[in-house]
Amino acid sequence: MPRHTAAPGYHPYDLSDPRASVADRFTRRGLPTLPDQILNTSGAQQALALVLALLGRPGDRAMAENPSYPHGLDALRRARMRTVPVPVTDAGWDTGLIESTLRQTTPRLAPGCAVPGRW
């Protein structure tokens, strides 16, 4: 990393070395990936905002865990998406409820909702 200290520090697509490392990992796990297919973000909030901007449209439904990450909900509101809450209990996700919600409301996105063993 020392060779990068003379640069301004901001790289819109990240540095090539980290992207290559991530691409190599995906490739080793069975998904052939090129570094140009990787975009490392500065954090989850930036990644969520990018996903919502690219894949969502105002008025679309987005399934969200309840309780949820407040800043994630703010991002959904800023994108003018309609939130479809799915409760999460101490026991975790109710996969039947998630599947039912998906069928009944057909949300366009489900950021943060990951059903163990399904993805």
C-alpha cells in the first residue's frame, strides 16, 4: 500500500489489487470473476445506496427486517421505496413468513434479508 500514499486517496472503483483479490476469491469458490466486475465500497451504507439507485425505482416495494438498521430504512425512504417489514425474533428469521411475504407483496428488493441456507 505504500506506493499509493502519493495519490489523493480516493479511487472511484477502488485500487486494482483489492479488486483482484476479491475476484480471485470468487473464482476459487466456483464463480469465475474478473477484477473489473468488482466494486468495493467504503461501507455498507454506500453499497446500499448504490444498489437502491441502480435496481430500485420510486414506489417499488423493498422487504426489510424489523427491527432493522435505521440508516438502511432512511436509504429506502430517500429512494422513495415502500418498505415491507418482516419481523425478526430472538430465534432469527421465520423462513415461512419471509416466503409468504415474498409471494404476497412481490418486493423488488430485499436488502439485508438473508434467509440462511437459501442464498
